[in-house]
Amino acid sequence: METLTVVEALELIRVNEAALATQFETWLTITFATIVAVFAGRNLLTRLMRWLVTILYLLASLSVTAMSIYIAESNAQLTALLESRGVTVEVPIFAASVFFLLFLAGVFTTVYFIHMKPDREST
């Protein structure tokens, strides 16, 4: 990374930020698909199937998290490189915190939705 110019390093940071946004969008798609599938097939899901769906969803979420951490670490290295050259780069702490809180809330809500017992309608 020592041979990167300042412009190239800044461009790589922007590319990483776009990749993080793509990871978040992927997770949103996985979450929405899980909720819709569970809602549509609620009558067909056995207890075992609910747990399999939960494990699959959590593994997909973990995969997105791992990739996001990898990308964030790459950004941290690029930021350190730029700071060693006297360039100040703002770290998006607020945005990252909000994304992380939304991610946690979404995972817990989706897992709750998967295991939620449907109300029995009396007719």
C-alpha cells in the first residue's frame, strides 16, 4: 500500500464505502425475503423448519457482517496510510453506529418473527 497515491487511496475508501452499502442492501434483501417466506409458508413450517430457517438466516447475517468487518478493516488501513501522509479523513462513526443498530434490531426482529406463534382466529 506504500505505493498508492493519495488520490488512489481516497478512491479505494469510496469504493469500500460503496461495498459496505451493498453489503447492507444485501442483508436487507435477505431479511425481507425471510420475512415474506415465513409469512407465506407459516402453515407449512414445522418447529424443525423454523429452526433451520433461523440458522440459515443467522448464517447469512453473519456472512454479511464478516464481509463488512473485512471491508471496514481495509478502510481503516487506508485511513491510517493517508494520516501518515498528513491527509485527514473523516470516519463516519455516526452512520456506522446507526447501520449497526439497525442491523441488530433487524436480526432480532426477524428471528422473533420466524418463531412468532400465529394468533388463532376463532370463527
